[in-house]
Amino acid sequence: MTIEPRILILATGMLAGVYMLGMLLWSIARPERRVWPPDHATAAIKFRVWFITVSIFAAAFFLGLLDWNRFDWPASMRWGIGLPLIIIGNIVVWRGVHIIGMAATSGEASGLKADGLYCWSRNPQYVADMVILIGWGILAASLWTLPILAIGLAVLVVAPFAEEPWLEENYGQNYRNYMARVRRYF
């Protein structure tokens, strides 16, 4: 018996998303036993988080290709809105990585960053990742991507709630002052 590739990709992406969402919700509910952000960001933890994140995005990408324009949306809308969102999102994500560094992006404490993109949003990388997923959803116009986009967006919306107590523990009053002047998302 052969499993249709879309079902396998969907299952992989959903499993990754549910795992990541569960990890974040656990960390919110049990901050004293949190798994994200980790107390010590080992290579294995970094690999696991990046692997899960890439799995979600890759599943959305491949499902979009396999079910391209199922909704039969006009090309001008898909390419005129979706592609710019993907490009802008990627510029912001990688600028954010440049500002805080790959170590901090991977869960290490490396100093509070409150300048550049971080003076407009406490979570510009998460917002930009949301923009990328929405952009891909518009460009691909695929029914099969919708569950992956939903779980991916849920992960990105919830992640700051797992990180904020950790940031407050690590950066104290400086982080509380930062929270008072900069919004979580926009």
C-alpha cells in the first residue's frame, strides 16, 4: 500500500507543529520545568527546535507545490500580495537573526536587544515568520497547506508567552521596562 505524498507531508508537518505547540504550552503552564527557552541551549536542543521549525515550513512549502492554486485565485493577487509578503518576511527574519545572533535565536541568553527591529516589536522574527506563512498561503492558494499554516501560526503566536517569563528572569527590570514601551507583536 502506497501512502499519498501529500498525506505523509501533512502528517509530518502537523506532528512537528503539534509537538512544538505542546512544548510551548508546557513551558507556559510549568515555567519552573520549561523546555523553551531552555536553561542550557545544547546543540541537541538547538537542532531539535530548528528541525521542527524547518519541518513546519517545509511541509507548507511542499504541500503548496503539490496542490498549487487549488482555490483558483488570480495570479495578480497571488504573486502581487503573496510574493512580497514572503520577501518582506524573509528580510525581517534574517535582519532579526543578524541583530540578536544565531545563538539567541536558538534559545541562548546573549543580552537584551531593544534596538533596530526590536524597538518596534518585541518579537519581529515571529511576526515576520507569520508574514511568510501568510504570504505562502496566498501565493500557493492551496487547501492542503491550511492545516499547516494554522498550526504554524498558532506556534508563532504562542511562542512569546513561553519566552517572556524567561526573558524577565534573565534581564529583570530592563526587560520589564522594555515590555512597558514596546508591544509584543506590533
